[in-house]
Amino acid sequence: MSEIQTTVPRNETPEDRCEYCGNPFPTSDRLVLHKGLKHLQQLDDEEEEAFLAARSEEADELRTLRLKALGALVLLYFGFLMLYAIFA
């Protein structure tokens, strides 16, 4: 499997670089997640706790996004249903 190379746009500077592989990351949260996913065996306890907290926070954000998307789809469905009931 080939590794995906990460880059930061020229007009921006990277927030931080991974000390294990040297890849740049735009935010420290992404760096923490990268370390936990790619370099878990090399992390100390503090870094591992930071990864678990970041992963939990990201899971909460994804859950919120999914609920909002579901709500939008339900509203869209009932909106079209009401339009059909009115104009059909």
C-alpha cells in the first residue's frame, strides 16, 4: 500500500511536523490523530491519551454531522411531500 503524502499550500505554514516521519500538518489536532494512527507503538502515555481524546472528540463531531444531515434529509423529504400534496 502506498503512503499518501501530505502537503501544506505554499501560502500557509505548517502548524507542526511529525517527528517520526516528517509529514507536515495544518493543525495540531491532525498531527495528534496521525501519530495515533500511524505511530501508536512509539507514543508515550501522554501522547496516547491525547490521541484517544482527539479521536473521541472527532467521533462526537462526526455523530453531530450525521444527525444534522439526517435532519436535513427528513426536512427535505417532508418539504417535497407537502409540495406534492399541495400541487398534485
